[in-house]
Amino acid sequence: SSPALSTTSSHVPRGAPHVVLFPSAGMGHLVPFTRLAVALSAGHGCDISLVTAMPTVSSAESRHIAALCAAFPAIRQLDLDLRLAPFDASSEFPGADPFYVRYEALRRAAPVLLGPLLAGAGASALVADIALASVAIPVARELHVPCFVFFTASATMFSLKAYFPTYLDAVGAGHGVGDVDVPGVYRIPSSSVPQALHDPDNIFTRQFVANGRALVTADGLLVNAFHAMEPEAVEALRGGSVVPGLPPVFAVGPLMPVSELRETGEAEQEQGNCYREWLDEQPPRSVVYVSFGSRKALPKDQMNELAAGLEACGHRFLWVVKGAVVDRDDAGELSDLLGEGFLRRVQGQGRGLVTKSWVEQEEVLRHPAVALFVSHCGWNSVTEAASGGVPVLAWPRFADQRVNARVVARAGLGVWAEQWSWEGEEAVVRAEEIAELVMEAMGDDAMAEKAANVREAASRAVADGGTSYQSLAAFVRRCTA
Ligand code: UDP
Ligand code: UDP
């Protein structure tokens, strides 16, 4: 990380705004919030508080919050006690995704519990997670505290979110969701629209639409994206073509990883997970890094095809396997998921390393041995690939990931296997197809060069005077005013 972000200082200049950050749930939201917290605190002299609801859904979130508080004592934790606003999720939303259920619990608690927290902290501004926007804005408004909304995914997805309520109103109830032509951006095919949005009664859809409608009532919008990578979406959001009357849009990405929050090697060595050592032993640009993010498991048959594909591609690989949605439930052995034979063959020869543990992905993506990232295209993963200049073979599985995969391909950061299935589609992508595409991507020097150009553009955006640096400074001025 940059020297500015590494300074741990409890000194906050007089008159600096006190910004309260309110993330929702899951590492995909918490990670960009902690990056924003450190950028504002250490980089822009703001006083920062982080609203947390313990216990978190995953243990990765708990460890991350503990690391933040230990490394940055100036950042305060404001505990939102969900026990004071109980709701019976299992009977209302049986079988729903535990992260979405936590969003819902926070949304119901906010009208009662957020006001006292903000007032008690003497907040000068609130930054609410997009998943909490429609419930947080009225609370802040009542206290005359400006409320900003932080969108943790791509600007293109943000444009779809902002436009979606208008789209629904235009097509009318009872019609399926077709292609969505976002004004000023481009047409998002129906097959790329997040699965849940095809069902109007889905818990996620209800939240998505309510939050989308609330955007015009916020005081400003932050997005972890940068202009050069998504010019259409950033300009359309700012210019009023997506939705007229949106507040200022601050494109502040890619927010920089914080070296102090990296998990150290101790826990990994206990689990025999020595990926750092293993990577150090590999030749430059020889390794395929494979990960589908922190919160989704591949179905068993798809996992077997991927294993066979990686074995057949002939390249070295580091594969982070997830066996369950929530890490606390992920007790099974790797050999149960993948079979002893596969593990013996690839790990025995030292050609591959397969792990179920947490790896520090942004560190992996900066390692000289890594040449290609087979990714689900969760937006944080995309921003980390962009900052590292690592080409992406995009295999979106869920939610906003196909929209993000399109961004990856358009920006020249990688290729998207558009015909490959995602959750809810029957087809299993076969080992031969996977091996073939990995081999092609590993040999694609032009793609590697384009990815390096994206890295340069990302680093210009966040450097002093860059578009994202200026946007963050402008946001801080708004909080001070
Ligand atoms: N900016 C932005 N969204 C806006 C307005 C501004 O991201 O709606 C960024 C933009 O990158 C611009 C910088 O903030 O270059 C400074 O803008 P401005 O001078 O309007 O900020 P102010 O000084 O008014 O706070
Ligand atoms: N991550 C990591 N190690 C892991 C799994 C995930 O560091 O073993 C990080 C990853 O670098 C990213 C975040 O967790 O910052 C996951 O967010 P993303 O938006 O990519 O995907 P999600 O997990 O939300 O699907």
C-alpha cells in the first residue's frame, strides 16, 4: 500500500469531518468499506467510525474487523445490537441466502437503532452501504446529517440499479425482465441481469428496487470504480441520462488494499496452507490463480469438471476452493470435494496447490508468478485484478457478475466465456472447454499487455491529482461543508 495509507495515526485535525460508515454484510461489502475507512482516515484526515453488527455472518468478517480496530485505533467501532430488533428470518424467508437475510435484519433495525448511534457519535456525515440506502437515508435526514450511499460494485451495475425501477414501471407488473437498455450506457441482455431480479418477490429484488428508488434522495453517491475503466457508466450517471436528478457521483476506485489488514502466515501454516512459499517457488508468469470469491460454492459436478480442466491445461495453478456459502459451515475435507487421486496427482508433483483456507488475494494478484486469474468477477476481485494488471478469464456465476464480466472484456482486462453457464442454468461446463480456454488465455500476450495498460490507468486514477483521488477529496469537502 502507499506510504500515506500505512500511517497509523490517532491524530485527527481540528474541524475534520466525522464520517460514520455503515456497511451491510459479507466480505464483498466489508472489504471496500474498510479500504474507504483507511483512505479517509489515514489519507484525508477524517475522523471515522464503523457501524458493526456482531456476530458477523462469516468468520472472515469478524477477523477483518478485529484487524482493522487493532491496526487503526483511531477508527472507532459503533456496535449496532441486532438483539434489540429481532426478526424471524427463517419463517419469513425460508432458505434465503444468509447474507441477504442479514441485509434484511439491518434494514429493519436501522429505523430504530441507527438514529441514536449517529446522534451519540456526533456524526457530520453518514456513508451507507447500497443495500441499506432506503432505510438509512430517512434516519440521517431527520437528524440533518448528510447521507451518502456507497456502491461497492461496478459503475455499470450501479447504472442498472439506478435505472431498474424506471424500467419496471415502464414494462408494468406481470411481465418478465427482458434486455435492459440503460440510457447512456448500453443494453444489458436479460441473461446478464442478476438471477434474483427475474423474481419480483425475491427478498433481494425488493431491497434492490427500494434502494434504487431512494438514490435521488441521497446527498451523494460513491462508487468503487474509476472513470477510465467505465467511462460510459460514470458519465451517464453524472450526466442525468440514467436517472434525472441523481446527486453528485464520486468515482473513487479502485480503493487500495490495506497492508495492515492482511492475514499473516501463522494461521495458514497451522492449517498446512503455505501458498506464499509455494508461489515464491514458481517461475515468473507461470501460475493460473482460480477463485470464485468468498461466498459461493460451485456445484459438485462443476467442481469436478474444473479440477479435470485444470489438470488437463498443463499449467501450474493455485485454486481456492469453497465448499459452503458461509465459511463457518465449511467443515468438509478437500479430499471429499475433489477426490484423493486428483489431489495426489497435482499436489504430489508440485504442479498445483489447492486450498480451502483464506488466501490474501490482492497479494496473490501482485505476485510475479501469477499470469492469469480465472475469476467469478465479484467486483472486488475485478478491481484487484485491475490494480495488479493480471488478465482475467471471466466465469461469472451469480448476481452482478455477468455485468462485471462485460466490463472486464470491454476494458481489455480479460476475456469472458459468455456461453458458460451460471447458477440456475443446467449446463455443466466441460473440462475440455475449460482447459482449452485457459491454454488460449495463458498464451495471449496481447491480452497481458492490455491488462498491464488497465493497471497503469488504475494507478493514474488513484495517484495525487488523478480522477479518483480528486473525487475522494471532493467528497471530503462535501462532508466538511
Ligand atoms: N466529482 C465527482 N462527482 C461530482 C462532482 C465532482 O466525482 O458530481 C469529482 C470530479 O472528479 C472532479 C472533482 O470531484 O474532478 C472535483 O469536483 P468539484 O470541483 O465539483 O468539487 P467541489 O470543489 O465542488 O467539492
Ligand atoms: N478474498 C480473499 N481471499 C479469499 C477469498 C476472497 O482475499 O480466499 C477477498 C477478495 O480479495 C475480495 C473479497 O474477498 O476482496 C471478495 O469480494 P468479491 O467482490 O471479489 O467477491 P464475493 O466474495 O463478494 O463474491
